[in-house]
Amino acid sequence: MNSDNNSGLQLPAAAITALQMGNMIEAIRIVRRETGLGLKDAKDLVDAYVARHPEVQELLRSKSKGGALGWIVMLLLAIAAVVYFFP
């Protein structure tokens, strides 16, 4: 099934909820489980939904930035701890 055939499919409510929580991977899993689509078709369907909803795009963008920022902060704290405890 190609993505042109998916245009008539609706995103399951649970997938929309997952996207609103910033969890794109979970949304794709839900679409696969509830529609029987393959990975590529499910991802294309979720991507199409996200493309039509700028608020979801912004949420996903801010979540990915926050995740990277969290890792950077943790790394800096670990380095500071090493420097402090092992001068």
C-alpha cells in the first residue's frame, strides 16, 4: 500500500493523543496496530497529520530540543562532579 492510498485513512484517536503528548513513535505504533499498515505507511500517515497541524509540529520540535538539552545538562553535571571529586 502506498501513501497515496492512505490519504483517506483517519488517524486513530489514541495516535492523536500520543502526538499531543509529543510521542511520535508511540503514535506510529498505534497506527500500525489499529490499521494494520506497515511501518512506512504508518509513518507517512502520521507525518501527513503532523504536517497539517502546526501546533503538533511545534510540540514535537520543542520536545526534541528539550531532550537534547537535558542530556547536555546531565553531561555537564557529570563532568563537574568528576572535576570536584577528583581534582
